[in-house]
Amino acid sequence: MSRTYTLDTKAATQADNIVSRIDQTGKYVGTLTRVEIVTSKNETEGVEFSFKADDGATADFLSLWTYNAKGEALPSLKTLNAMMTVARVKSLTPTAGQVEKWDSGSGQRGKFAATIFPELTNKRIGLLLQREEYEKRDGSTGAKVNIVGCFDPDSELTASEILARKTEPETLARMAAALRDKPMKSKAATASTPMAPAGFGDDDMDIPF
């Protein structure tokens, strides 16, 4: 018997909701869906992001560790400043809020109270993500992606180009071409990791936004 079909618009909409995880090194454009203040067991301060690319793929637990327990700045602080620049955000204010993220305990996503930076939340941004291998507690090899660069999603200008008031992107292509996976315990790969654009640490600089 041949079945007839009637359009179910709810079912049609749900067909688009296939969520895939970003697990490959590359250049992505999307939205920062979570910008949460985090502190490690060693009292290192940082910011943790969730990111949703325009194609629906997501990445959780993208961490930038910014200050150690002594209050000393860490290299990822430069990356955070670059992200603020391409997002045209001059300051970040800790604010009580709620975030949605994966909960390993329940095995599903849930909503949790958190301290967030609303100025960056739901901002569109371009990210360069690098796949890095690491050793799990059981000795097996896992993989995650890290933020190693960022850019304006529309103009493709990097932070240093925006601050220099350039209008044509030149840096991003070189950064993207230099991206490589970071194997576990590979010093050579670490040395070749692209750094966030410089040029946003001068207090006397005239910020163009």
C-alpha cells in the first residue's frame, strides 16, 4: 500500500536540528553562545566559551586562561583582548546570569547559574580553532579544539588590522594557512602555533570603535 504524506512543518523544522561537534582544525564563523568566568583548581582565572558555527556545528569548553594564582597575566589574555577588539567590545563586566552547557554528570545539556560576560555573549565572531590531542585519565588519547586566533566575521580583519584602521584583510590568510593539528607532546607543533595578533596592548592607542 502506498502511503500519502501531508506536510508537517514542525517535523520539517526539526530536520535542521542536527548538531555536530567541531573537532577539526580550521577557520569558523559563528556566535559565542556562552561566555563564562571560570577558575581552575589551581586558582587560575579564565574565560570559557561555547561557540555555534553558522552551519550549526558547536564547540564547548573553549577555555582561555588569563591570570595565574599570583595575578600574573598569561599568554591567552592577548587572545581575549583580540576577541574583544574584533567584537568591538571595550570592557567586560562580571554579571550574574545563566548558561547552557553540557553536564557530564547527567550526560545531557542543562542550564546553570554562572558569572558571565554579557558584552561578548551572542556576539558573532570568526575563530581559528586548533585540534589538540591530550592524554585522558585512563591513558587513552583524547582531542579538543582551542582558540588560537580570531577575526571580524564580515570584513575578515584581525585585531591588529582593525586597530591600525586597515580596510583590506591580509593577516588572516597567513594565519589560516599556518594552522596545523597539535599532536600530543609535540614541541614542534606548539612552537608553530599561530599567535593572536598583536597591537591591542597599548593604553595610549586610539581605539577606532
